[in-house]
Amino acid sequence: MKKFLALLPLCGLLLWQACSNENGTASKPLNPNGDSELALLMRQMFEDSERVRQQIEKGEAVSIQVDFEKIMTAKATDPAKMQGPDYPHFAASYVEAMKALRDAPQAEAQERYTAMVATCMNCHEQSCPGPMVRIKKLVL
């Protein structure tokens, strides 16, 4: 029994270490190759877009909380995809759509929001189709 009690703290430490990352949290990257700066940003953009959709549905004023302009400089999981002619064009379209949504009068928010979601779909159709299923959930 004494041996068991002596090993208990060690087992607890090993279990804690196995479930934690460097920050001491129990989260794991969604991407087996690690989460890039761009992947993390896009998850934030998705969450912010869900919140904005709810604001529009409730007739509330739109408030954008994510720094959407970082899409132009965030490091991608596969940097080669960002170096072609398409990504900068799609990213610039998204930034313009977000500015239009941010600055739109409340009466135009739904239309601007729909245009913003379309820019996401257009890019992902061309370069990274995986998130399209999730993006479709943003449609009003």
C-alpha cells in the first residue's frame, strides 16, 4: 500500500503532463502539423462572423472584434499557397468586404455580411476547400 501511495503523485504528474501543452492548458492543435498563424486567425474570424450574424439576426448594430487585416500577413500552414497570384487578391477582397460591413448602415448590414461570406467561399473554393462546410453555416 505504501508503494502505491508513493507512486500516486508520479502518476498524477505524468497524466497532467500528457494532457497539457507549454501554456498548461489541455488544448491540442486541430491540424496534425500544428496550427499556423493564419489557421488560428481564420478560426477567430469564423467565431466573430458567427457573433456578427447573430447581431444582424437580432437587428443589432454590427461590431467587428477580430483584426481582419492580419489576413494579409499571417503565416500559413502551407506558405506556397499564399505566394501565388490568387491569395493576395482573395485576401484583399475579404478585407474590403469586412470594411464595407464594418462601415455599413444597419439597413445594409445583412447584404454586406452576405458579400463577406461569399469572399470566404470564393477563396476556399480555389485554395483550401476543407473549411467550406463550416463557412456555409455562416450564411444568413
